[in-house]
Amino acid sequence: MKYRYLLTAAVILTAGAVKAQDVPAGYPASYSKLLAEAKAEGSLRIYTNLSEDNIAPVIKAFNKAYPDIKVGSLEMGPSEAFSRYRAEVGSGVESADLLISSTIVDWMSAIKDGLLTDYNSPEREKLPEWSYPHAGLYTFSADPMVTIYNKLTVPAELQVDSMEAYFANISAHPDVFSGKVGTYDGRYAFGGALNYALVERYGDKAWGWFEKAGPSIKPGGGAGSMIERTLSGELSSAYFVSGPVVFSKITDGLGDIIGWNFPKDGTVIFPRGMGITSKAAHPAAAKVFLDFLLSEAGQAAVAAGKLTPYRPGFVAAGDLSYSLDEVAKAVGGKQNLLMISYDRKMIDGNAAFSARWGAAFKM
């Protein structure tokens, strides 16, 4: 693994660069002190499970606005970002200034152990309350899970946009779906959170769907694997597939074979967490980066990185780029979004939930 550095070619002493680092509109005048401190620090380090395709547009846009701050991003597993930070801090080694990851359990542990800086961003009041669930914990993106189909093997009338109808079809049409449906394994953190959100909305009804259709489903693997297996015909369909990953594949020319939709009776939304570390060596630079990410310009960069911006009123550019507001509109309103929360009950009840889920899916 190596750090990825993305810098603009502009000379930092140009008049344009100076203007770019003025205090943003609507920010307090005292923010100029934070900008001066960030410029003096000159860099920051991010540990994240984001791919380069996801984060590169954000860093590029940030460096256009703040060319004096060099950003290093190290890609690793979602839990590894936390374990590496803990190990490095424990041994006195300079570590990450900012963590960006999609693992609810690790964020809850980080909060409990005091790993985050309680920073109140000037952008916070412009964002939905759910996007700041705990002191110091913000949201990078809010990504929808979609259902995908192989359009060559699944008749159009069976490519439904309802979770209830979807599970019913798996049981009613074994010739099409039996043994050919993919999803995340609900016994593990990411898949468990997705399934928990559906159960939170539908309760025993969802468990009934799982118990009836589960034995015909083949859980396992990530979004990329599910898409490839659906493309090859090994799978007829898969659900709870990361929308941003699907959209990036569709733009690569797979739309003739892969169809997709947002389930209108419950599209699960996974919030990707972001926080400044309590032992950050470059705290001012990390704060300026976080503020930029939450701004309109930063949210546009999130969309350019194929992820889902959630700032209210924001509309993403491009046919296969969606803001959270646009996803809500597509499913008939925010009431049809199943937002995964940092729910202590989900973590405390994980063992029982995993056991019941595994039994339903015969795993």
C-alpha cells in the first residue's frame, strides 16, 4: 500500500490561490486563524476504505481551493483503518488525522474510547441531524443499496422494485431464482446492518421473507463480486448491492445486461462515517478538509467520486449520479428510505440477530 497524493499544478503564490483561501462565505471571521494554522501544518493524512476513484475527485477539488495543504490518503479495510490508528498511536507513531470508513461497530467503539475530536463544523447547521449522530462523527456520504438483475435471464415482469414482491418472486419462481440470488452475508458487520434496517422497518414480516426465501439465496462476497456473478449468469439477481458501485459499472457499458432499481418500499441507506482523530498531528488541516467536504463544493466532489451527497437541496450532475434527495424522490419520499443508524441495540443484539439470520438462510 502507498499514499496517494493529488495536487494541483498551480503555483501556490498566485493571486488566485490567495483568493481561494479566503474565509468561506457565511463562516465566522475567526475562521481565518484556522486557515492560517492549516496552511502552517501544510498536510494531513487520511485512513479510509474508499477507493482512489472515490476519493480522488474530493482531494482534487480540495487542493484547488487549498493548494497549500497536501493530502495523503491510504486505502485499507474499513476496520483496519481503526486498528492501525490505535496501534500507531499506542506506539507513539504519527498516525491518521482523519478516518473515513463504513463500519458502524468500529465507529461506536471509537466514540466510546475517545478516539474522535469533538469539532463543531460551520457547515453542521446546514446538514440533516442524522448526519451528525455523535460528537465528532460526521457523514462522508449516504449511499443507497439497490437491486440488480441479469436482464437476459430474468423476465421484465419479475424485475420488481419492491422488497416484498422481490422475496415473493424468489419463492414463486424457483426456475429463475433458486440458488441464483446474491446478497451480503447478514452474519457480518456490513451485511448485518443492511438486514437490521429492513427488520427494523418490517419486523416479523421481514423475518418471514428471510425464512421463506433464504434457503434459495447465496449470500457472500462484496458488491463487485455480486455484479460480476450477475453479469456472467451465475446469479440472476442480487439485492442490497451498493448503488455507487453499480452505477460506475453501468457507465462502463454493462447496462445492456445489468438492470437495477431502488426498492420503493425500502431502499437501505448506508452512512459512511468521517471523523477527526483525537491525536491528529494536523488537526487544523483536518478541520478545513472536513468543512470543505460538507460544503456544496465538497458535496459536488463526493458525487464526482461516484458516491452519494446528502446536503439538502443538492442535485448531482450526470445521469447515473444521485444525491440523497434524488434517491428519496425516486422512491416516493424520505419515508421509504431505510437509514442505518448508529444503534446501540443493533450492536448489543448482534449475536442473537446473526444466529436467527443464519438459521433463516440455512447457513
